[in-house]
Amino acid sequence: MRAYFQTHLIPVVIAGHLLAGCTARSPSDSTWEVLLPAVPPRVSPDLAGVNTELYILKQTHEPLFRKDDGQSFQSRILTKWSRTVDSTSFTFCPNTSLVFDPQRAFSAKVLRGHLDVVTRRFDATYTLAEDGGCITVGFRQGRKHYLDFLSLYENAPSMRTDVPNVEVGLGPFQVQSLAPEKIVLVRKKRVSEGYNEVVLHFYRGPGDPNLGNKRIVDFNRIPTADLPAWVAADYQSFSNTLLKSFNLIINHPDRSVRAAVYGCMDVDRLRRAYFPSQVEFHDIKSILPVGVPGALAGKPAQSCAMPKRPQGERRPLVFVNWRTDNDRQLQEFVEDFTRRTGIPVEIKKITLSALVDVVFKRPHPYQLMVIALDAVRPDHSAFLDYIIKKDGLIDFDLPQAKVLYGRMEREDDAAKRTALVSGITSDISREAAVLPLFQDVRRFYYPKEIRNFVIGKGFLEYPEIGELRL
């Protein structure tokens, strides 16, 4: 899951006097600079569920496997690998020429330790054996999805460093510095025709001076409406329907209250209030965006019924708002909702960085929150993990969905997995835990000087900077 907290679509006009002071970008500059709506508090695969963290991990870490074409598995960090026909045994041989950093090499011992940790999360019945510098993982029954599991960035090999809050992986870059306002990555082995440094700046909103900084390569993490005019004019652009669903998390222990919110929240009005500058919304019936097996186009079924609230229970629902451009629209929306339903709602402003710190910890400081869940490929777990599991976005459990989720994880037949997924999303809807709002479509902009620009593989949203050539 990518928990995506966008600061999308803040209406602003970049004045001529701001652009007049732009910093020019040299064609030979080998530094990739990007604006991020939030700078993660640490760099670790543990936070791969946060989209800004994944952006960094794409540069610093490398999972055991890739599935770039959606079908075939490849590895950049194994010299060879194999599996039995029944998928009960997998053998992996590490490329020992790779290093995490000059003090830490990739070895069979390191790989065994890594597999011991991550495989325990996949199937506790596994066995490990080492022979000739290779590691073999065994299971009691076939586990066809094990390689899919190992291809997630959450499960990429990683080692702690002496620098607080920084882990190092097997990607081409490593963290040089980590600060609240900026993160700097440097390439482990410099190249002559590519990017050797990545600078990630915290985006401060419409008045940020970096909007006039022509050294910035990637503006795609900030609101579309905040893009400087010169970006649209000078960069090549691509429109893409993303595997990303925006949803309203309804985090209340009383199911009747959740059901009232789920049934009475006008989806059209809510999404236009929360994203006032967004023009296009693609309807979805569940938490899954179209393109993920089991997803359906259309709006969720809603029925507005008022809950019987206990006498004297008038505490408002806390609706956290991490955006900066929608205060008036959202306030008008919740006031109308309260008039219609009698359910009081209080809007609480919160920064993206502050929200990242608390969003995966119970108890949560909200009852209502808009969030986007996304994936680089059609992966069910990316959208369901943090709704079903205890370290997720809500403070209550969904026992039926959890049982179905466990069965889905163990199921190898694609049709049966999709049927189980449909059962999970139906239970999430019945429990009124998540109200789907829309699937995202965005136009991406990148410099024309990039020679080997490739569309696909999640590149548009999560570019692998180490592969690009100038």
C-alpha cells in the first residue's frame, strides 16, 4: 500500500516577478532535484507504504525481484535463482560484488538473515538452508506468490547505519544527509552521463521560492495547479490513469455512526470540496482502482440513515485536513453535512509531515481522513494491507475481512484470489470503514533532455533516477 497524502490542486498564479529570478538549470547538471509535499522522518523499507518514502527507496534500495513487464521475474541482485515446479522450494544466490556501503557487503550470510526476517511474515512454516553460497527456502506446500512478496519494496534488503533514522540498501544511491527540510542522496558509483546526486526539498506551498527554481527536475509530487508556467511549456508531458484510489477513512468504533457517514456523505460534493481545483474524477465502487483484479467502475452504493446516538453524545467527528487550498469549501461541506444528519464534524488542520508520524499508529487522532492508496502494479495488498492489519489506518478490527485476507494470501489460483478480494472489499463497505471517492488521473512533466525516458513500470510517478541518461 502506498499511503498517499497529496497537497493537490492549490489554485495559484505564478507572477512574472517570481519567474524573473529563476535559477537556470545547466544541461550538463548531474543533480536531480524534486519537490516533495512531505519529507519522511526516516529512510527505511518499513515506511514503503508512504508514497514519498517509496520515491526515495526507489533510488536507495533494490528488492530481490522485479516484475517490470507484469509477468516475468528478474533480479538485479542475485547471480542466479531457481524454484521447483510445485513452488515448495526456492534457491537464491547473491551477487557478492554488490555493497550496501563501503563497510557493508552483500553476502550469503546477509541474504540468509534477510530471508529469515521477511519470510517469517509470509509463512511461518518455512525452512532455510545454505549450500555453496546460495540460500534455499522451503515450504510445506506450494507458495507461488512468494516471489511477488519478495518483489515488494517493503521487503527489500536493508541495513541500519550509524546515522540515526537512515538505512542503506542495494540501490544505486545512498543517503548523504537527512533533515526536516531536505534529503540528499549520492550515487555510490559516479557516472558521466547521468544523475549523481538527488536533492529532495520539502514543498512549502504556493509561496515556495523553489517554484521559480529551474534546477528542479521533478515537480510531479506537488499540486498540479501549483506548477510554474514554464514547466508546462518546456517539459514533455504524459497523461496517465494511475493505480491510485482516493478514499475517505471512517475511523469510528460505532458502526451505526460509520454507516451514517458512509451513506450520507455526498461523494460528488465531498471530492469537489476537498479537491476544489480538480477537473476530472473517475468513479470507483470500492477501495480498488480499475486495473486491479476485482475492481469495479461506478460509484459506491449508498443509503442515508441516521444513527441513534446515545443521549448527550455530541462529540464532533474530527476530520483532519492536510490540504492548504480547500478550507472554505470543506468547512461549507461539513456544515451542510451536519445540518442534514445532525452529526457534528470538526475540521482539524494537520501538516503532511505530522500526519505521516501518526497515521500508522493506534489510536489515531482522527475519525475522518481523506487518503489515497496506490501501487506500482496491480497488487491487492497495496490497497488492503493498512485497512485489514492492526498497524493500519483505523482503530477497530474487521474480523471477517481479516479471515478472507488470510485465505487470499495463501491462495495461488488467480480466479479464487479475485473472488476472495471481492469478499474483502464488500465487507469493508458493509462495515462502512472506507468510502471510495475516485481514481486519480494526472499529467506528468519531465525534462526533454532525458534521453532514455521510458513510460511504464511506474516510472511516471516513481522514476528510477539511477537509470536515466543525459
